[in-house]
Amino acid sequence: MALTWKRVLKDEILKFVEENKKLTFTRKEIMNSKLEEVFNKVDSNAEEKETIFRNRLRQIEEEGYVEKIDSNKYKFNYGWIPLYKEIAHKVLEYENKQDKLIEIIKEMKSKDINTIKLEDENENGEKIPIEVMDPFTFFNNFNRSMKIENRLAILNFLKDKWNLKSELPDDIKGVPTVMPLMAWTFRYKKDRGKNDIRTLWEFFKHLLQIENTNSLDRQLFNNMLNVKGIGTSFITQHMFNIRPELFLPFDNQTKPYIKYKINDNLNIYDSFTYESYLKFIEIVRKEFSNYLLAEISHKAFISEGKEHNNVKYFWLNRSKENYEKLIKNKKSDVRTHTEEGNKRQVYSDFEKASLNDNVYIYEVSGEKKLKAIAKVVKGIHENNDGNEVITVELEKELENPLSLKLINEETDIDHMGKVFHELTSVEVEKIKELIKNKSVNYYWLNRGKETSKKLLKNGELIVKTTWEDGSIMQNYEDYQNCKKEDVVFCYEVSPAMKLFAITKVVEELHTNENEEVVLKIELVEKLDNPISMDDIKKRTGITQRNGVIHKLKKNEASKLKELIKRKNINYWIFNSNPKKWDIIQALEDDNLYTWGANQHKQEITKGDKFVIYVAGEKRGIYATGKVVSNIKTGKENEVEFKYSKSDINEERDYVEVEVLNKFLDNPISYKEILDNKILKDANFGHQGTNLEMSEREFYEILKLKGIKGENMKNKFHKNTIFYGPPGTGKTYNVVGRALKIINGEVSEDREEAIREFEDLSESGQIEFITFHQSYSYEEFIEGLKPITDDSGDIKYEIRDGVFKKIASNAKRSSRNFKFTENLEDYSFYKLSLGRKEEQSEIFDYCINNNVVALGWGEDIDFADCETKEEIATKIKQNNIREIATNFIHKFKNLLNKGDIVFISHGNLKLKAIGKITGDYFHDNNTSIRYSQFREVEWLYVLDDNFIDVSDILINKQFSRQTIYPISKEDINFKYLKNLTKENKNYVLIIDEINRGNISKVFGELITLIEEDKRLGEENEMKITLPYSKEEFGVPQNLYLIGTMNTADRSIALMDTALRRRFSFEEMMPEENHLDDLDIRGINVKKMLKTINDRIEFLYDRDHTIGHSYFLTLKNEKDKFRKLCEIFSNKLIPLLQEYFYDDWENIQIVLGDHKDQMGETVDTANSFSDEINEYRFVQSKEFDEINILGFDHENYENINTYRINSDLINAEVSPKAFIKIYDKNEREKIGKNEE
């Protein structure tokens, strides 16, 4: 009988471990070990023997035998385990003697040992002595964040006090600890739950008693989570400290270390539950199979230190193919050996790479540029293909990649011959500087009429820097500063006096063949509506520039970009005075065609929406409509003028209008307006003919009048892009917009709205995709996909992309699925009506005659066969293939009246749905070769534009069998039910739309998405698709919504074809959402407003900070800790990216700069100086002479920076936040005043 691994003696394994003085082994070490005699008893191959060894070692770990291992390495890093366990068992003896535990703590205090506090508070807030004690709080005496010697002093005291046998550990660094302020596990008496102390003891006792991880009691675990003040980090740290062989901390030190090993689809980090934690442990054991849990925790501790204090930088060469894989997958494995299996020459550099090190990615083929920055997420390891690799993850693509020539010229760096190489600090600084300098700058260029025409005609222009007489033009320095890819706004000075184009620099300053110093620009976009100087000055404050070229400030460029972007719909109150015009009668007679534009002439344009408000005694809202022309000039026509109470018909500026909704019998009264929380602050009742109103106010009026459906839906452009800085709610608003387009309204309950969004996504009415640089036409429209057929041969199927699928669904919505009953109550079958290539004739016959047919059985009548056996007999008698028996039996006997049949078109499409209404019958006199029939009611029939099977079935496709039942579990009933709805709108959401190569992804279809080119419109267009040869057009009821982050890329630099076809809706930070959010005296609204004002001044408005980063604070119990986390994990890293690690500017944004704290503030000489206590970005000065020992002629004093560690631990003073916006607080800090 073969010996199983359970019978391999643990003592032999332990002996082997002790002899080798380590806990982890390679396969070779195991196979060559002294355990061969044990392994000889095991009837297994080498791989199985290795598994046996590792499993046995794991069992030893779980059974608590790890303390027996006498290894110096183990003793040093994990020697705390035996003593901690012994203390835990001793503490358990005090469950009913808690006062004695308190006395022990007092005794330690009497010996000047630093312990936890022993002062409670009663219901009145009065200080009282502590009367209770739980085991975890007692543990925190020596398990707090404090000096190692203090912790060891407590452990030494307890060892002597209780005569413990375990040795005092040499080092407990890395054992998870709690912050001193969080040392109490329970709350003050005034806030403490009645059963909290008992719960803590019960759980502690349970931890010491269980045999393995899966023995953890769910109820006791959940009871612990319900104790006030207990968090996920806290509970799992204590579970680990007491049973390190069974559990692992689920905290901010361990999670970053292992998160890249865990399958992201499990969403383990999204919520913390009993199930998710056990799954977490299970996966960690699997992924780190060579390590004990204590080792993993210690490695996480070591890694955390590297992440914050010792980040290294590397250069990585990638081929074009490998680079594109990195961009697409976000991650990439880099092999440490050559194809022949030899170590690369730079192997030692691979060995240096560790978690969170930075990697500059250079594409050695293709563009041959430094194109991206990545981070190491996994050091040297063996991947699933058996190759030794490191793994990197994409951080960001460079907006302006750096050519090798530029890098060589500016930095002397040459790493072309090395696949992977560590960079020196000097090289890193030079690359950072290059990246910073390559950021896009903006210029204003004045042009005359002729050169403006030349630019628009040729798409490019040579810009000279000297006049005809050879004299140099003004602002020559700006010419010199123009870099490739910089943006140039072109203004025609005469005669148009308008901004007419956006260009970019394609050739920097150089001498041409005529020995003229010139630069070359290329047309990016011709403005459809050139902007006058008056309009520019009025809306941006920018005035006429002297000279030919002029560099713009970031905030000026930002304002121009905002002005240039495609104009959105405006909303207006058209105000009518009944003493001058009888508007109510004109509405009754349907004689309102125009409206005077006395104000806002520049803003009111075609497509705007309005409401008509009548002043006077009958004041109220009487109608809504839309503007159907731009501004015109002329007199009122005779029909309209008869409603005027003036005798003079003068020329005036006006727009043509169309009234859409009238409520003359029941207008919205002025009282209703004042009583409505949304309308009460609108401009109703103010003087003026044309008054502005918000979109929200306009649609509140429609809502009050119960106007939904198309009148609500049609307010949206067919193609829209939400754009703005990070954190401004773009994705949040996409959900609401999609629901409004489809349903006409959106629930105010966010959770309900999300559920509705998910349901519509499952039904196929909403699709969500994310663009990236490698996203292709084949993924978006259609392409070929290899499949393996039943015989194992590879064939290519034409597969629809996401855009074609949703467009097909949208076109299909006009065909109504004639079914109103509960679909789940029916049985379903798949049925083929002939082979794919011959289906047309058979399918048409069946549709026209309301039948389904079966080709098996030839011309034999099976009406008298009631069983499968009788069918088989007749099949045999007539020498028909035996396989026909099953199909005929299903078709005749198993398919019942009322069953639903799906008619397939190949394996990937569905072309009809029917319901069986009659019994089997045989007919040999038809125009088709089939003779077996069933009557059917056709519920849904498609002539073309067939349904993709992936929409109907969940993770399935149709089989090649002629007929078979379909499990209800495999049917997407939400999609099926959605077919019963008529005239539905569909929404395709494209996240990060600006990251895709638009011409590559959309191809020739980019024109088809325009509103007037859609199916059924005046200029309808269709094209023939390249793979399927199908005719394709975009339906009117398909809406495209994109999102783009302006911190990634300016709108001005977007693909011109995309810009022309989409409307843009800006989403900027709205600090008002943070009203009344006050945290320990910190006014979060003022703080964010100040931060954004400084960013806009120093950089531009596209890189401001969104309000949504801070919205989560409203629902947090510990708001201050969460605020610190937001600054540490999100805001400061974002600022580092924006300012390319320009720490001085980051200090200015956060109010940390010394000059913001008063004129007399000196530069800090140490990070521990008092001024640094209140800084987020701390700085100190390196004195040249103190550091170098002499005054070096090439160097001067420099400042160095770091993030305040108190911020990471939520121990920073609230004053650090207040000083951002409060000048007095900054000056107090500068003067060292309390």
C-alpha cells in the first residue's frame, strides 16, 4: 500500500529543518535531502514528493510545532511566537480575575515601565479608575508602537512575574502593533456595549482552542466586528499575534505586499467579512506556498520599509510587441534569463528590484522612445510558464515620449544594450527634469489674412522670426522656447480679428535652406466658429498680444481651451411683460415663432432650451421650447406683431423658436416656484427679456408637469463627453445620465440607481468599456476570432465588437417581442432550421406557415411512435442513421405545447423565437425537403441583424446539435424580457475615451455617429463592413457617453474627428458639496478651495482636485483618520505626479512653504524642527560645508524633502490642515505660537 503524506513523520521533517537552519527549500534541496529513506516509502513522482514535503511542513506549522525549530534565523525574526503564545495561555487564566490583570499593569507602572492608561470615563464624562480588562488590551501593553526596549521591558517583566519558560526574543521588530492612542480594545464606560468585554474574552479563548483556520467560529468572529471601535486591521493583527500559524493581518502593511498575488476578480478588498477573510488566508497560503504566515508578515514589514524609504529606479528596454502588451494588460513579466536559459548579464540588477521600485520603459523598436513609467509589483519569481521573471505594472504613459537622441544629448545616458539596468540618482534626476521640460506649453500666434489662409489650406505653416529687413521680431525668446508638440493658438489680426485655429509645433527653431531662422507648425483643428477678440477678452480676461508670438500662462491657456470647447446647450427664462405683449393668446393661437434677444446675444444659440415666464397678475410658467436658429436681425412678422401692444414694429435681434410643451390651463404659479426647493433661487421674477437658468431647474419644471419619455430623453446629445480633473464625479454622473436617457429620470436613492444601472447592463441596454492605446477596431466593431470545431480544427468566426452589438440591439428595439407572461415558467429548446448556408429557404417557409421543421427522419411518418423505442425500431426498419432517434424523440415527444424554441443562425446568432402551439404532424408535400413539423406562434423574428448568442445565454454558445433543451440557469431572462419593451434608448459608455486611437478604433464609422448621419435622419449614411460585408448604420436611439481626465490630456490635443462629433460637458471641483463638513475645526470646503486656487495659479485648472475624494468623509466614523488617509494615499501622490516631484511647489499648494509662514521663518536644519511638525511635506536644508567639509565651487546648499510620517499614522495635528487656508494659523506656526 502506498504511503500517504499524512504518514510522513513530523519529527523527521523537523529534524531536517533544524539541521538546515532554514524554513524554505527549493525542489532540488528537497529531492537531495536526507529524507530519501522516507520518500522511498512513498509511491509518488518527484513533483508529488515535493508536495508531500510542503504539505507536511504546513501541517507542522498549523499544529504549533514551529516553536521547536532551533534556527538562528528563525529565532531572530520569529522568536516572539513561543513567548506570545505562552503569555496568551497565561492571560486566559485571568478571565474572571480581571482586577488582578489591572494590578499587574499598576505594578509595571510602579517600576517606571511604560504601560497603557488605566483611566476610564463614566456617563457624565468624569474620570474614574478602570474596573474591567480584556486580553487584547492587556496584550497591547507590549504591542503598541513605541521603542523596542520599552516593549521588551514589559515582556521581560511578565516572563519573570509568571515564570515563563520561553526565551525573551532578540528582536520583535515587524510584529504588527497598534497606535498608542488605539491601545484600548474597548470604549470608555459611557460608550461601551453591555457585552463588549465578554465578547472579547470569548473570542480570545476561542482563538487559543481552535485546531485550524477553518475552525474559526463565524458568530464569534462577527460578534467581534460588532464591538465598538474594532476594525479589520485590529482584529486580524491580534489573531495573528496569538495564532501566527493560522492567521495573517489584513492591514495596510500586509495588503500592499500580497495584493498582486491575489485574483482581482475575487474583490477580497472590497468588503471585510468572515468569508472574505478565510478566502484571503486560503489564497495567501496557495500563492506563498513556500512560506510560513509569520514569514509573509515579516516580509511585508520589510517591503513596507523599502516602499517608503528606499525606492530604486530602473531602465527597461521593451520591443514594440511587448510594450503594447504592457499597455493592454497593465502588467508584464520580464524574463531574467535568455531564450537559451542563461542568466542575462544584468541579472544582478534584476535581483535588486523589489516592490514599488520605479521602472522607465523604453520602446527599442517602433517609435524608439522612452514612453512609460511602471512599478515593480513582484521581484524575482517563477511565473505560470515556468520562467524566472520580475513583474511590472503600468503607472502612466508619458504624454510626450522622449527620443533616445534627446536623452543622450541631454543626459549622457546610454542603456540601449542592457535589457534592465539600475539608474544612478543623477541619471534619475536628469530624466525627471527632461520629462518635466517636455510638458506641453501654450503660445499665442498673430497671423495676417494671407498666412492664415495658407495655414488652413496646407495644414502647416513656416513661421519666420525676422522681418524683411533682417531685424529680429519681438519676443524672440518665446520662439526659442517653443518645443515639439507645444500648442499654438492662431489669431488673425486683420481683417477678421478672431482666433481661428489650434496648431502644434512640429519642428523647433532651425535654419532653413534660405538661411532663415524659422519654426514649423501643423494644423490640429480649424475652429468652426472663430472667436472674436471682444469675446476672448470678456470671457477670459486675455487682451490683444503685441508681437508675433507670445507664451501663455497655464491659467490663460486653460481659459482659452474652455472657451474653444464645443458649446453645450444653454437654458433660458424667456420673460414676457403682459403690458407689452399678449404672450398667452399667442400661445393659444400657436403663433409664437420668434423671441427677442435683448440680452445674452452671444450666448443664445440654436439648440438651447427655454421656458416662457409671464409677469404681472397671472405670473407663472406657461410653456417650454427650444431655440431653432442662431441670432438674426429683423422686424416681427405680421402674424406675431398683432399680439404686440406697441404701434411701432422696429428691427430687433431675435432667434426663431419652437414651442414643445404648453400648460396654459394649469401654469406653474409663482407661489409654486417659491415653494420648490430647486426653483426658489432661480431668476424668475427678475427684470430682463432673457435670463439664465440651470439645466437642473429646467428639468425640474418638466418633472413638475409630468413630462417624461422622449421629451425628457431628447434633451441629451447623442454623443457626449464628460471631462474634468480627477475626482469630480465623472463616472458617478455617467450612471445618472445613462438612466435619464433610458428611463427619463433617475432615483434619488443612489443604491437603487446603481441596481437599476446594473440591471440595464445585464439586459444589454447599457454597455461599459474602457479605451486604451491598444484597443482595436476588431474589439469595437467586428473582427475574426479563432475557434476550434468538434474535429479539433481551427476555424475563424466573424465576431461582433461591443459597438456593433449594442447598435444592433438598439435597431432591434423597434421589433416588439410579443410575450407578456412570466418567461421563467416555460421550458426552452434550441432548434436549427437547416444548415447555416441553406437556412434561408427553410426558415422563410417556416415563418410564412407558422411551423418549425426537423430534417431528420427523411420522409417517414412517426405519428404512431409514442416512445423512443418505437422511434428506434422504425428508424432501423427504414435503414435510417441511428442518431436520428434522439432528435426525432425530442422533436415529437419531449417538445411540448407552450415550450419556447430559439431558432439559431450558426452557433453564435439567434434569428427567431417561437412558442409551440400544436402536436407533431407529418407532411411530405411541401416545397422544402423537410417532412417533420410542429405548429408554432412566432414571437420574435429577425430578417437580419441577428441577436448575438452571448446576449441570450450566459457564458454559453449554441451547440451544433439540431435540437436540445436549454437549462433555465443558462438563460439571460433580463435581456429576454427587455425585448418586450418598445422604442428603447441604448447607451454605450466609453471610459477614458481620450486614451484610444480614435481613427484606429472607429475607422470609417466615425462619420456615422453624427446625429444627422444616423439611420432615419435627413443625411442617413450606411457603410459595408469589411469582414461580414453587412450594411451597417448607427440608429438614432443609441447614445455614446465618454469620460476623460483632463489631467491626462488636454481637450485641445484630442483627436479632431472626435472633438467635432461630441459635445463636451465640463465637470470641475464643486466645493459646495462639502458644506458643513467640519473635522476637528478643519473647514474642508475652504481647504479644498484654497488648494485648487493654488494649483490653478501654479499649473492650470485641468489639474485641480475633485470634491469626490472628500465626499466619503461624510459617512466615516473616524473622519480625521480618513482625511489623513486621503492626503497620504491620494492627494499628495497626485500632486507629485502633477508637479513632477517639484516639492517646493507641492509645499506651496499645501501651505507648507516657509515663506507662507512669515518673513522671519528660517529654513529647517532637521526634519525634527518644530516647523516641520505641522507640515505635510517636511523639508530641511543640507549645508554644503557641513556635508562636504568645504565650500565646493560647483555646489550650494540644497533642500531635501519627505512626507510627514505622522500623516500616514493619523497623528498629525489638525493645525496642519487648517494652516492650508488660514493665514493666521500659518503665521502662528511660523512664530511657534500655540
